[in-house]
Amino acid sequence: MSRTPLIAGNWKMNTKVEEAVTLIKSMQSSLHKIQGVEKVLCPPFVSLAVARAIVKGSSVKLGAQNVFYEEKGAYTGEISPLMLADLCDYVIIGHSERRQYFGETDEIIKKKVKAAVAVGLKPIFCVGETLEENEADQTREVIGRQLMAASDRLYLISGMVIAYEPIWAIGTGKSATADDANRTIGFIRQFISRLHGNGIANTARILYGGSVSATNIADFMRKPEIDGALVGGASLRADEFVSIVKQASEIKGL
Ligand code: PGA
């Protein structure tokens, strides 16, 4: 079963508009040339419109980092799926930083995923365990619960991507080992298979995230279950991000 690998750069709350323009311009032509891998940049909301103008006509796609679940109305400061549908293809939902700092629950995340899919956005739905949960051997239980909330059959058919991001590996420089990531992603695939059957499980793309760099991406991409990466810090450095995408293409590009 061949799945198109996907590398997404999550810029988080970094770059002013002008800096985002410079960063995208510095990598977009190199990224455009790399084939067989889907390339997604997720700049802050305020830079999405200008980013869209820059990547138009190239193979580089865009994603947002968050979304609200209502279409419109009196929700000061929120961004609706409809607003994003014109600007990007993907949207990160349920990132651990949203769960941790903004109180997003499985229930909220479920609504967001549903609302995003309804307007044709593809969620990059994040799951992952804390260090304490990992040490208490609760990884599978936690991820199972998170998956139950939002891995509907319809969402997966619509192209939802899942990102396994162990929280202790995010922004710490201490990634999971490729073997451990492969094992947990294999568990996620089995879980989806039990819920929705083999066909859907085998086509679902599941990424690893957490301190991915140009130095370790090859180890992850060589693993059979891992379909790509959600990259934080290293996606802010043009050369490094291009190198990550290039290596992913060399190893698994279709
Ligand atoms: P990191 O972030 O690559 O900086 O660890 C990954 C993420 O949070 O998506």
C-alpha cells in the first residue's frame, strides 16, 4: 500500500508577516522541485493570505495552525473553517500546545475536526502522550482515547492526516526513537483498522512529530508505518526544512 508522504512545517507563533514572506520565498522554489512528497507550510493566520499568493501555482500547500468550529457569528477573535477554506488545504487540530495552554478537550477537538472536514479542509489531527503517561505505560490508552474522539470514518476518507506527537519530544531536542515512533504509529493504524477496517487504515497517513530535524528524518522515514513528519523548530530554517523534505522524497517519495 503506497501512501504519499507528507512533511508539514508548523511555524507556531513565529514570524511577522514580512518575515514569513522572506521565509517562504527562500524555500518555495526548492520545495516545489521535490517530487513525490506533499509539502505543507503552516504559518500564522495573519500570513496565510500573503503566503497563498506566493505559493500559487506551485506544489507547495498551506495549512492553518488552528480553527474554531462555528461558521460565523459573535465569537470575537476566532477564525472559522469557512474563512480558512479559501486560503489553505490543511489545518492542524488538537496540537498538544492547544490542549495544554488553551484548555482544548477531546470534545472541542472533535467539533473542530468535524467543522473543518465539512468545508473541505483536511485536518492534521494531533495525538500524543505526556512524559508521565509514557513512563506509566499509558501511551496506548491515552492515544486510543484521543483517537476515539475524532477519527471518524468519514474524516479519514476525506483525507484527514494523523500526527503522533509525544509531548515530551516537542521542542525539547529529544525525539522519540524511530523504533518507538514506528511501534506507536503501528498501534494507531491497528486501532483505526479495528474501528473502520483495513482499507481505511492502510490509506490513512500517519506522521511523527517531536524534534524532527535534518539529522534524524531519515531514520523516521525508513520505518514502514511512518508516512512523514510534522516539523516545528526545524521548519523555521529554510535550508533544514528543504533538506528534511528532500530526504523524505529520496527514501519514500512516490
Ligand atoms: P518541534 O515541534 O519539531 O519543534 O519539536 C513539533 C510540533 O510541535 O509540531
